[in-house]
Amino acid sequence: MQFDRRHILITGASGGIGSALARALATEKASLLLHGRNRNTLTALADECRQLGAREVQVCSADLATTEGRAVLIDHVQSSFSKLDTLINNAGISRFQVFEQQTPEQIEQLLTTNINAPILLTRALISPLLETAGESPVILNIGSAFGALGFPGYSTYCASKAAIRLFSEALAREFSDTPLRVQYLAPRATRTDINSDSTNAMLAATGSASDSPELVAQIALKLLRSGQAQMTIGWPEKLLVRLNGLRPEMISAVLNRQLGKIKPFAKHH
């Protein structure tokens, strides 16, 4: 894949993995449409991407969890970024909290943001992507290792990422007779502002590794270049995901031994 020929929309570009992706693709001279909810942050990132070598940078501030917000982004693509050939669904939120403490409103917000928003945005942009002239269209969905590995304290987050993992898999198979390629990247814990203090404390207590968003971005570019359908980041996470698919009781036993180090941080007082 030659990124300098690509017109790429990155959702959730105003922080963490999204902004690292923007910078990495800017150095590859891609044309970028950066989406986020904070226009000032997006504007500053856009200036930085231009300095890094991006061919073109546009920004669009909108809340994708709402019908109105998605319409704003879709209209922007149609009116100002019509050569879109690559969609990176990165926007999302996380919640590390025991299930019985999560309010119905918090659960609905997470599921709407992490499932409904990317699926409905993809539905709205699938026709323009398929009609792209020249470059073969690509959809890259940013998920999580927790999309294939149920983890205590992350029940709703795991559910949302599992949905996106299977959505990606099904969509890739459905469009396998077209030029469209659908890919799924599953990072492990990443050092971004999406992590709460309790999350960071739990990671330290359990000895869990985490990656920088810059590393995740570089692996995302590697995945885009490779053309393969899915990729999980990190060791032993790759092994745990595979084992969980084959022998989930083994992973349950491991996590049961860690439960005393996980639950105290997942309970909000």
C-alpha cells in the first residue's frame, strides 16, 4: 500500500492511538481527514501533520454517538473529502468498573459509542468507498485484545469490542468478491488518556504490559501494508487469545487467581 496515494479518514483522532495514527500517516504523505470532538485539539494536530508531510489535512468535529454528529461527518466527506478510500474506525470509550456498579446510562453510552457509531458510519460510507476510483478501498477497525478475551471489570467494553471483531470478520467475508478489504487490529493495554487511574493501578498490580500509542500506530500501518485480515498486538496476549478460543477454562483459571488484584481497583467507592 502506498500511503501517499491514500485519502484516509481517522475517527477519534484527537488523542491516544488516533493522534499517533495521524502523525504516522502524515510522515507517509497521506491525505487525511481527522475526526474528533475537540476542534481545538484537532486543529493543532492538523498543523502538526502538515509539518510532518501530509499532502492534505482536513478536520471535522462531531459526536459520532448521535445521528446528528454522524450526519455532520458524512456530509463533510461527501462535500470536501470525496476521494475517501480508507476508513479507520478508531473512536471509542472504555470503562473499567464492576458490572453491578455501572449505570444503565453508562452502559448505553459505551455500547452506542463503540458499536452503533462505527457500524452506522461504515454503512453510510460503504457505497462511496466501493465507488472509489484507483486505490482499492480499505476499512480498518481498531478493536482490542479484550474483544476475544473476557476480562473482569471490562464486561461491557469486552462485549463492544467482540461485536466489532465479528462485524469486521463478517464484513470481510461478505465483500471478499469485491476490491474492498476489511481489517481488524486488536491492541492490548495502551498508554493513553482512555485509561483511568484505577486501570493503571490494576495493570501495575497484575504486572500487565502496555504499549505506547506510537507503537500501536506503526503496527497498524504494518497491518494495512500486509493486507491480512486480523492482527493482535503483544505477547502473551496473542497466546492468551488463542488459548481462550481453544480452552477457555484454562484462561478462567489464570484470571481467577488474579481476581483479588483486579476487583479492588474495579470497585468505585
